[in-house]
Amino acid sequence: MNPFDEIAVEEAVRLREKLKDAVKSIKVVTIGGTKSQETLRTALAMGADSGIHVSLADSDPTPEPLGVAKALRAVIEREKAKTPVDLVILGKQAIDDDSSQTGQMLAGLLNWPQATFASKLVVDAEKKEANVTREIDGGLEELKCRLPLVVTTDLRLNEPRYASLPNIMKAKKKPIEKITPADLGVDLAPRLETLKVAEPPKRVGGGKVENVDQLIEKLKEAGITAVKA
Amino acid sequence: MNKVRSFDPVSGILVADAGCVLESLSEYLAPHNHIMPLDLGAKGSCQIGGNVSTNAGGLRLLRYGSLHGSVLGLEVVLPDGTILDQLSTLRKDNTGYDLKQLFIGAEGTLGIVTGVSILTAPAPQSASNVILALPKFENVLPLFVQAKRQLSEILSAFEFFDREVYDLAIKHGQGRALSEEDVEGAECFVLMETSGGKREHDEEKLNQLLETLFESDKPLINTGVLSQSPAQFASMWAIREGLTEAVSKEGKAYKYDISVPLAKFKEVVDTTREHLGSKGLLRDDAVKHVVGYGHVGDGNLHLNVVAAAYTPEIEAALEPFVYELVASYKGSVSAEHGIGVMKTHALHYSKSNVSIEWMKRIKQLFDPKGIMNPGKVLP
């Protein structure tokens, strides 16, 4: 399982431990070929209640973030029709493409608020609010959000638990629903075209100089105007 | 002298200078899909020549055997300066006495190893580990038997550690702790590793074993945790590999690396603790902990007595008591750590006078002037 998604599942399980009955169900979703089911089993072993496997043929191309977001939206709309969905937690990025787009696109499609790169999540189930601390370049940012909400997880949100044997056994009996993109009315065909892939320019070797005067010469040659003889 | 001399990817035979650091050899082999047949905590600094001279054991011995089996040839400089070149890359060679065996584990007292030819193993395609919590130590033996039977060739490590040393490891931040729920009622733990050529095949075997253990009428285990990711795999090993460091952080440790029958592991720890208790030494300002952990699969127990300070009183209580205890089980006073300078006086607890006499004769033959590591190994 993508390590950030593992953190997402762990956070969901911890929320249930904190909020108890306020958390009615934890569902996990994955989109992929036959092997993806195992990822769902791992999530179930960590404490999720049931899984949805949007199944692709093993030969299908890997879905792109927008495709994934559209599929997730369709799944969530389907679920909402049965019971309200209050929180969607995803990893901040996948370690295969490192795009960091799915969560944000999903929030846009659903027209829900989003709190990304979360390093702390506190949910008030009664008020239907959440306080999220996010990691940004300059430090930490605190957001107060209304539910329903999309959250993406950062590394420091939590450390996922080991799956214990009783839970692994129980996970085998938990239900996994299998559906196809067609069932969801979603087209996962790739839309991005790779125009060019290039290596960064090779690092040209440096040179050694004999003394400070030579250093100043070289710097002047390189056009560094601050250098005065 | 830290270069790889040759590697044959078909046979897996690696020839290297004695100064190659173990971890660097592992890194060399990785792109060829091979691994070294030994692995230890000191991998980042120990050299293969040293590993050979000390017959290092480590975490993989259960699966890949000892260096006495995996070393195919040695290049040794003898005490008189002659170079003994037996750097063969042959898997089978029954031509005369197998001299290299003398140097493996001789701790440099018969010659200096300068080159090693070793059989490396194909890298496993999948590895998994599990920590099992046992309600009582008596269950370790039947658990080991069952694990060997059901896991068969994919079992690659079987380590044991008692509850007290686990608590010390967590206290001193070695690896991620198991949940309170999982450790409740556990007298000891077993860390089992499987590795093999096909993930699905290994998982099926492991899952079946875990199911059998968990669902049996008289379960051998309370519960266990299974690694779900490379990070968790590493973290579980970190607990086991960090036990030694935790013991050092807790106090001053008296360490005994012994081989005794598997069934006697707990008895050795308990007897030692009782003995110290009878001398009034079990106090916060004297002996704080008596713990045991080790390579169950190899019958090797690391008995650690953690004291507030090293005192002659504690030492007198422990030695020769521990050595005599080990001798009573016909065990080894040094399973893998060797004799060096510190244990020459204890050699007789595990080897007869006849054996020691012949060891001295061999030493005299190779090193009549006694220039090679004087004072080590032989009393």
C-alpha cells in the first residue's frame, strides 16, 4: 500500500477509537487490477470495515489522477445515496507518480473543502467541523473546515499500526465489493500525452585553480561582475 | 585490500579481498540478485576477513549455515610469511585435508586471512516477518517445530526475546512497539522471518501457519503482528537488533553468549536470576535485570545481566557460576562471539583437555614464535 494511504487508513481507525460510535463506517477504495485486492485486505486488517475494488484489467494502462478523482467521486456519490459521507482521507501523493493531484481534484469535483498535507486532524462530529494542521513551506498552517471534507495525509500525521493476527483473520471475512469503471460511468482512458522526457544537463566538471589570483581571473571570465581585481 | 576480485553470477561464487566491508559486498551483489550468506548488526563496519577469522554467525545462519560451509577457499599469510593460496572457487574439492577450516574462527592466531572465496545465495524475491507473543516460554520449542514443518524451506530466521528485554528495547526507543493489547500476557516473543522465491507461495504458507496457530484448541500463541510493508519489516527487525543497544543504555551489562539446549533457555536465565537473588544482588543499585534473547533456531542464547555498575561482587557471583551452568548442559561458553583474550580461562568448560592440548600443538606448528595474536584463544 502507498505509505501515505497507509497513514490515511490509520487515521480513520484512530478517529473511530476517539469518536467511537460517531464513526458509523470506514470504507476503503482502490482502483486497479487483481493484485489491488490485497491492498484492500491490508486496510481491512488495520481496521476498516469494508472495501470497494474498482477493478481494471491487468493490461489496462495505469489511471491518471483526474481519472482516479472522477472514479472516486462516482463511488462517493453512490455511497452518499445510501448514507452520508463526512470525510474522505487520501494519501497526499502516490509514490509511483508523485503527482499529488488526486485529493485536490476530487475536492474540486465534489465541490467540498480540502485540507491537504495534514499533520494533525481533530474532528468534532457533533459540530460537523474539523481542525486541520497542515505542513507548508514556512511552517504549519491551521484550518477550520466544515464537513464533508477531503483530507490528504502527510508523513507526520501518524505512524501506522502493525496488523495484528486476529484482525488479519477477521479481515478475510470482511466484504469487498467489486465494480467496474463502466458501472460508475467513468472513462479511465489516459488523456495526458508525454511530449518529451529529457535528462537534466550533465554536470560539467569543475576545475582547480592554483591560487586566489587565478580564482579571480576565472570568476571574471565567467562574467561575475561583483569581482574586482 | 578492499576490492572484489571476481564474481560468477551463475554459481554465485564471490572472491574478495579480506578488507571488504560486509555491507559493501551486499551492495555489490544486489544488482546481480544475490546476497551474502551472513548478516549481522555490524554489517556497516565489519570486514569479511574478520568475519571469517571469527567465524561470525549472525541473523541468517539458520538458513544459509555457518562460514565453515559457505567459505569455499581462503588466501592466508602464514606466520612465517608463506602465502597459503587456497582461494579455490570450487564447490567440491576433496583433495587432502581441508586446511581452510583451521583458519575459520581461529581469530587470527594461526595466520592472517587476506582473501576469501565465498558462496553467495540468490536474493529472495519476497520476505516477510512476524512477531508472535507467547504466553509462556515452554511454547517456543513446539512453535519452532511447527514453524519448521509448515514453513519448511522459506523459514529464514527464528529469534526469541523475553518480555523484560522487549520492554527495555521499547523504553530505549528501538523500533516501533506493539500495541498494549498485543503484548498483554506475553512472557516472551518470537520473531520469525520467511524469505523465498515467490511472494504468493510464501504468503500462503505463512498465513496457513498463522491460522493453524491461532485457531488451534490449545494455542501456542496469544497473538502476533505481521509486517505489511518494508517499513514495518524493518521496524520489527529493529526491535530485535536493538535489544543489545537497549541493554547497554539501561546499565552496565555482563554478557554471556552461550549455546545450550533450546529447552533450557528460560531455565538458564531463571537460574542465574535466582542465584543473584540468593546473594542479595537483585536490587536497583546492583543487578537491575537478568534477561535473555537470541537465535533460538541455532540454540544460541544471549544472557545479559544488567547492573547499575560493574562490581567485583557481581562478577564473582556470575563467574564461574554461569560457565559451570553452561557446562552442566554440555553447552558452549561462546556460541558465536569467540574466545579472544577474555575467555581463554573459560575454554575448558566447553572443550576437553585433550582437545585443548591438540589445539596448542597446532598453534605451535603454525606459529612456533607465538607472534600471531598472543594471549588469544588458547590459555
